[in-house]
Amino acid sequence: MESPLRTTMLLGLSALSLAFGLPAARAAEVKKPLNVLFILSDDLRPELGTYGHPVVKTPNIDALAASGVRFDRAYCQYPLCNPSRTSMLNGRYPVTTGVVGNRSWVGKDHPEFVSLPKYFKQQGYTTLRSGKVFHGGIDDYEAWTEGGDPKTTPGVDRGGPQAANPPAETSKSQIREAAKASDQRRDRRSDSIIVIPGDGDDVGDGRVANRAIQMLGENKDGPFFLACGFSKPHSPPEAPQRFFDLYSTDQVVLPPDFASRPTPPPGIPAASVRANSDLFIGRDASEQEAREVTRAYWASLSWMDYNVGRVIAELDRLGLRENTVIVFWGDHGYHLGEKGRWSKAGSLFETGARIPFIVVAPGAAGNGRPAPRVVQALDIYPTLVDLAGLPPVEGLQGRSLTPLLANPNTAWDHPAYTVWAETGVINGATVRNERYRYAEWTGPKGGPILFDLANDPHELKNLADDPAHAEVRKELSQLLHEHLKLGKK
């Protein structure tokens, strides 16, 4: 008698054949369910060799892109770690999940949601976690066969399994002291560039790679869903010395809208340029300091790329490449001095919302070609379900990208949405199609913003009040307001 997983996989073969342009006989040669290797990076803007950066060295990610489909217009749904990851891992927009901060657990208000790894676990996969996948202290513990953590973040609005010994109720004075200590750490972090002693293989992202490599070896017979979450280049920028040696500050070209501190360009609402929350907190950034921190960011992401290469090398050594879908994803964008910002939080600009995203699916006809279409992070969930030949999941708000994996240039008229909230209330939202980005900010310092990315890639000229673009603004504003209504249903 066939196992449920085996039966589901066989039913999915025709879908694979259709999506990838494979003859049915070729698809039938697949004897095992596809494994999934999902690699995540934190605070990574698409500043990589494969995305055309002339200086940054990322040979391992570049090689992945060359063997799969690189999405050139991919966007997060929220420019902050927990809301972005919650949206992607549950396949629903932030206006639906209600998660708009780093201390909220989606399972509290929506226990009916089944996260991406939990769904694969329910379908018979061994689900494995190494590193940061959900947000720190807010892991979906029950989603993992191995590697899950109980929720431990003090003060987090959480549901589901807790730590075995939860902390005692926190007093107001303890909260104030914790906040003060956090501010002090943030101040130090804003000035810190860390050189890791030695080769770095036994600390931070090196340890994450080590654990992922171990998990691959222990579960090579599959089927597995392995999520490997690297924390770099999240601040503070850090790497072993050899990665700093790849770059010099002379190679850093500051952006045309560089400023010493957050500064909206003329004609752009002040609400759109929030204070820094990662680097240069509460102080100016000189041009030389900006170059030094950018160099450190590059070193940090090159170290992350090195660790990506270590994991992929083990996958290849075990002979698993031909039967494994590989996804590489960054959780949101990041400013490196654009508009005086050194953070992601609150940015609805292209720099804050655009992400690196690569899919390597065995046999996909589009492998080796870039996809210029607009896609969203929450498309990952239905795409992986589709590729694995598993039953569709009801309620997902993303779309399977298998048509674009078959033909990256196929027609695809689906815009991307990103929102931001202050004190739990959404006060900024943006919609992106292939040419334009339109945003609306509420409040006395808010207003509409329209950028023509084809002619203004640095987003310096607000066309919202330009009569020549009135119809574009009207159309995109209607789309944006329809999107926001999802949170009221």
C-alpha cells in the first residue's frame, strides 16, 4: 500500500511536468519526494554579484542564481524581521496576520494558521531548523522535527508552547532597566564593526552552517525540509579579517541621496523617512564613516555567502542536488545611507522593500534565466507546496511561481504590497508594479508618493501631484486601498 506522502508525490508529477515542460515519462522517473533546502539571510539587500553589483563578492549565491531563476523584482511585505518572516512563513499579508512588530506571535490570534514548515511536517517530511527562521524567541516550536526552540522572549505577545521554565512576571522597574540596557547596546552597536578572530567557522553563522551540514548528513535519505537561517549581514557588521580584506573604502560609492542623518528629499513627505534603528543611532554619519560601515556590511555579507557555499557543497557531496529544491531569500531590504538612513524599519522605498530571491528547482525550464516580473515573499509558501506536489493549502494569499520557473518572462500582472505600522496601527503602505512605486503615509507629516522607477531608480522625484501621472496615481491608489481592506475582513 502506498504511503500518503508517496501518493501525494505521484499525483504532483503531472503538475511538475506541466510547470517545467518535462515529458510525463521524464517526470515519472522521479522516485522520491523533492527535498527542500531553504536558505535565509537577515537585512540583506540585493547588493550581490548576481544582481549586478560591480564590487561585492558573493560567488556561492551567484552560482545558485546561475543554476536557477533569479527574481529581479521581489519584495517583502513588511520591512522588519518578525512581520516579514511571519507573512512569508504563513503565506498571508501583514494586514491579515496582524503581526506588525518584533514581539508578536501569530499563533496567539490565529491558531488556525499552519506555517510552511509545519505543513511539510504534517505531510510526512522531516522538518529541520538551523539558525534564524522565525524571529528570535518566537519560533514555531511544533513546526520542527528537530531544531525548534520554545518561545522565550520576555514580554512577547505569544501563544503556543513556552519555555520549560518561563520567566517570572516582569516588574515595571525591570522593564525600564531592560529598556535602558537595550538602548545602551544599540548605541554601542551603532558604532561597532567586529572582526571575528580566526576563520569564523565556530561562531555565529559559521555554527549555523555547521549544524545545517550535520542535519543534511543525518537526514540524507529524506524527504526533508531544512531551513538554514543566517543572521548576517544584520548589524553589527562582522566577519573574519579575510572578508574585510576583499574590500577597501575607496571602492565605496555613496548614494546620490546620502545624508549625514535621515533626510527626506525635497517634495517627499517626512513621514516616509524614519529615524535610524540599526546603525548611526542618534548621531551623524560622516562620509568616511559611511564608507567604513558599508565596507563592513560587504565583508559581513561575503562571510554569509561563504557559509552558504559550505552548506551547498555538502548537499552536492551527498548527491542530493538533483532531488532538492533550493530557495535563497532575504527577509527585507536595507538602507546604506540612502536618504540618510541606516536601517530597514519604516522604509517603504525600493531600498527597504526589495529583496534577493532565488529558486533552484530540479528540471525547471527557466533555470539559468532571470525573472523580471514583480513577485512577493508570501509567494514562497504556495510555490514550495506546488513543487513538492502536495495538496494546496486553503487561505494562502500568495501565488505559486511555477509558471515563472518554467518561463521567467511569462505574463504576470500581480503587484507587490508592503506596509508599515506605528504603535500597532498601519500608517504607511505601498504598491509596486513593474514600473512604478506608489505609497501613502497618514498623519500631519504624511502624504502620497509616486516614483517612476524606470526613470528615477534612486526615488528622488515625487510625481504624485504631477498631472501627467494622475491616472497612474488613481489606479495604484485604488489597488492600495483594496489591499488594506483585507485587514478588515
